[in-house]
Amino acid sequence: MFDEQVVRALAATDERRFLDEEMIRLKSDDVTEVSIAREGRRWQIAQRSNLWVVIEGQSVRDTPRNVHAVLDDVLPLRVEQYVAKAGVTDLARYGLQPAQREVTFTSEGGEVATLLVGSAHDTTNRYVMLQGQPYVAVMTAARAEALEDLEELAREGAGEP
């Protein structure tokens, strides 16, 4: 038998406090492909055998950089705190409609996680959310910089400055 008041109290609870701080559990060694989209551009970094390549459009180039070392600074992705359960109409407030950057991680086993990166939360941290989930969180500046390094790696691999 259930106590109706207890059930109502649990239903009214803010579930954000029960969410795992590890938003993306993938480890860098598990990732075989990363896709980065920003401002209408898309880069893909993919592991082919033991070699990482950067793909943009029809162009495929090897990258001499250690992609796993950069991914180590990103994954698993931990967040500082969850700040909101946001509906579609709330996303613009966090810079997530549209997202300023989308980063999709694909594992060897086919697991896919797409991180939407929004505006600055304060001077350094960023708002983020996992595509398909309603929770907005704050990612540290260090993780944001690592994502920028990943994009820089992709741009360099594509022959961009």
C-alpha cells in the first residue's frame, strides 16, 4: 500500500538533484568518431584502423595530432550542476536554440551521444545539454576549452587556419 502524500511529494520533487554529474559516460578510448557542427559548418574526425582522419565535405586528411589525448580532456563529460529542466521555448535563454556548437561522439559499439553547447553561464563556464534530454547543465571552462581544442584539431586537419 502506498502513502498518497509520499507519492505526491516525490512527484513534486525537482529531479535535477538525482541526475548523474557524468552527462556522457563514454571514455575517450571508446570513441571512434566525432562530428562537430558550428555556424553551418561540419567537421568529422574518424578513426580508420589506427589512424585518425578529418573529413570535411569530400576532403579526407590524416591528422598527426593525438585525438585520444584531446578527447581525454573531454570524456567522460562531467558537469558542474544541472540548472534547469527546459522546454523547447526555454532553450534560447541558454543559447541552445539553436546550439552554438553540436558535438556528436560515436563509440565503436555504436553508442551515440550529441552534446549541445550553448552560451556562457558566467565568464568562463558554458550551458550544455544532451540532445534528446530536457536538462540544461553547466560545463566547466576546462571542458569548454577542450571542446574548442577538438574543433581546432578538426579545422587544422581540414587545412583551415
